[in-house]
Amino acid sequence: MKRITILGSTGSIGRSALEVISKRRDRFKVVGLTAGSNIRLIEEQVKTFKPEIIAVADEADALRLRKKLGMEVLSGASGISEVASYNRSDFVLSAIVGFAGLLPTLSAVRAGKVIGLANKESLVVAGEIVMEDAAKYGAKIIPVDSEHSAIFQCIEGRGRDSIKRIVLTASGGPFFGRTKAELSKVTPEDTLKHPNWDMGRKITIDSATLMNKGLEVIEAHHLFGFSSDKIDVLVHPQSIVHSMIEFKDRSYLAQLSVPDMKGPIAYALSYPERLENHIAALDLSMIEKLTFRKPDTECFPCLLYAYEASKEGGTMPAVLNAANEVAVDAFLQKTIGFNDIPAIIKDTMNSHRTEAVREIDAVIRADRWAREKARESINGFSGRT
């Protein structure tokens, strides 16, 4: 019986993970859960899965839950990090969205856990620290993003010297092929209608801007040890080929399945084994074509900015990520337009003086600075929407 902790259990990945677990109670036992502000849902999850330890972001919410559930409920960043390092857990699914997932992920790493990593931002902003600490404390990181799960499966057991490059695939989101003029008119409601994947709001916006793919390039760099110039992106609208590797002999190896996040989640939970029938079968005879195109970085420049941040290194990826989080939130609040998102990110990056990242405080300082700078930029853009 594998004992599971889920950080961010009320989000899209967390809910999908609990769906997988609910069908395999013979294999998995939930021992820890954390959530942000969706208190009603975590209350239901606690009643269903009966974890041993839980935490929520706000102390007032924790107090209400203590009264309802009759159990201790931790709160705040320290409480969530305590759940992440819970000593009776065998596997930690890090599924908190954004920079907020960094410290809990580090807590799990430093506790030497096996970690299913869905919080890509941990590696984007502090990849050197996270990977060095994983080696130091004996933690194992299994990627949960569908693209990185695909690369993990393709690359396992193969020598690095045999691999020429990594190719990450992108759906292109709902607007691929649109002009900048057309993009200036799209609304948050339009943007949240992803053609293939069921994801949370922030990740869905990132998919539409191609920032999600940019963050994944940086994540792949840290996970697999390839420089960003050995990591390419192709737009694949069918979302059947989840990513691939090209060998030095020019042959390719790809991982295919229907677009369903329960696939990579189940693989991470059960690794090195595989679960049966947790997603729909892929009927290859029904697929008329699989197409691949180069990304349009003129209309969707966020991908380029991520490559620039990766090459710059230091605190620049943290600045990229923070500015993006602030800009996406402003877009969802209808304060700025879709095309303003990359403009705000670039303006913030151009104003940053990069520092080396030797300890986590440098990352936290850069994140705080970038959020303030991005908000200043937004004040200049908001009058144009």
C-alpha cells in the first residue's frame, strides 16, 4: 500500500489524482492533503479519503475546518510545508499552481520523498537548488506534466550520449493561427476554452500564450540536464504525441495517448509499474492525421522570452515567472488585454539586473521585485483595454 500526500488537492491535478486513487484503493492510501481557498471541496475530500494530516492556506479557514471535521488542521506556508514532509507519506504529488508551490516542494525534497512534480514553477524559478537538494537528500522526482512524463518514459534507461535533442509538443491553445489584431480582441472567456485539455485557469491561459511551453522548456532543462538549445517545441494540435526524443542517428521515439492528465498522474503514482484502464484507449485507426508546425513566436512571443530567461539563468527565470503570474491574473480580471501579457513580461525582464541563485532567498527577492514591477507596468497598460 503506497501512502500518498497531495499538495493542492482541490485543483485540477489534485482532483484527477484523487479520481485515480479512488479506483485503486487496494494500491493507494491518502495520508495528507493541502488546499488553498476551496474549503468546501477539501472538506468533502477529507470525509471521503480520511487523511491523517491536512493544511489550508488561511488560518481562519483552518479554524472552521477544525470545528467541522474534529481534527487538527494546519495552516499557512509552514503548515503546508509540514504536510509536504509528513513522515508517514511515501509519495508526494506537488500540484500547487505557481510560485506558491516552491517551498512545499522543497520541503518534500529535503524530506527525501518520492515526488510527482506537477508544479513546474519549482524548477523554473529554483531548478538548481531543487535538483541539488534532491541529490543531497535522496529524493526522486517523477514529472507529471504530460510532456515531461512523455520524455521521462522515452529517455529512461538510455544513455544521454545517444540523444540529439528533446522535442516538446504544444497543442497551440485555442488561438494558434490568429493574427495579433485578432488576439487583441479575445476575452478571458474565449481563452479558457482549451480545445483538448481540461486544466486550471492559470495553466489554460499560459497554454494560449505559449508561456506554458516556455516554462516547460526551462523545467525540461533542469529535469533532464539538456541545455535549452537542445530542447525544441513543435505545435501539435491533436495532442496525441505528448513529446519525443530525437536520437543522434536521426530516429525518433515518442509517447502517445489520448489527452487526459490522469495518464501521467497514474504513471507517477504507480511508477515503476503501470495501472490498467485509467484512461480511454487510443484508437489509432480513427486518427486521420498527426500534424506538427513550428510555433509562431511573433504573435506568441512568451516562448521566446522563456528561452531568453533560461539562457540568462540566475534570477531571470523567477522574474519571468512572477511577471507572468501577475499579468495572467490581470488578464483574468479584465484589467489588461491578451497581447499585454507578453508586453508586461518583457518590460519586467528588461528592467531586471540578474543575480546568481545560491540560496532560496535570492529567488524569493527576485519574485517579490518582479511582481511589484509587473504591477507598475500594468498600471500603464490598463487604460488601453
